[in-house]
Amino acid sequence: MDETTKPVPPQTLAEAHEAVAAIRPSRIAPLTQWLAYHQQAAALYAEVAEIDRGHHHETLFMAERERQSAKEIKTKISHQHPTDEEER
């Protein structure tokens, strides 16, 4: 791929799985990196669900699963970093 060629976004569920696996952080990455990963994965799966109609429902499921993972991580982060009001 030369410098003028832009990477093609995933068009199928299989390509989405590959793309998500490629951006997965290390197991010891901070929660903020995991949050960004799950948010990006959810958006990617949601986009692919509209393209790969043969796997529409499976891809929507994956998007929702990633959203739930992001939500759980947000909760963990908020418990690690109490707000100013909670500290008073």
C-alpha cells in the first residue's frame, strides 16, 4: 500500500473481527485504553451491520456486546476516580 492509498474499512463481519482484533490493547493496558477500544469496536460493528446485511443481526449483537463492555469499564473507572463531591 503506497502513501496515497487509504485503508479500506471493514465490509463484512469477518473483516470487522479482524480489525477489532488488530486494535485490541494488551491485557495490562489501563482501563481508559480498554474503554476506547470497546467504544471503537462498537462503532465499527454498528457500521458493518448496515453493510453486511447477511450478518446484520450477528453484527448488531457484537456492537451491543461491545457497548456493554464499555459501560462496565466506565463504571469501574468512575469507582477508581471519585468525583470531588464524593471526596468531601
